[in-house]
Amino acid sequence: MAHNPHAPQGPDPSQDPAGSTQMFRAFVDEEGGGASAQRGADPQASSGPRIGVIVGVVALVVVVAAAVWLAMA
């Protein structure tokens, strides 16, 4: 049988064959602690998306109520 240099030679727990774990760790390490520290420092930044969701839900309720009112009339 021929020797295939690209075939896995045995289990190596420190290396992911697909490389996805190393890529993920590199991504997380690139972020560092800045993202979590930034979130804790500015509480107003986290309320921004919540306000948008609330406004969107209210607008949706108004549109559905208007559609039901027009359907009944």
C-alpha cells in the first residue's frame, strides 16, 4: 500500500483537522476584552436595539389593528 503524506497519521488532540477551532480562537482573541468592557461602560448603547424592537412591535400592532378595522368596515 502506498504512503499518503496527507492522510492523518493519528489522533492529535491539540490540532483540529478542519482548523475551525483555531480560526474561532483567533477571532475571539482578536476581539480581546474590549467588547465586554465597552458593553459595561456604556449602558445606553444596549438600550438602542431594544427601543427599535419596541417601536417595531408597536408599529406592527397599529398596522394589524388598521387592517382589521378596514376589514370590518
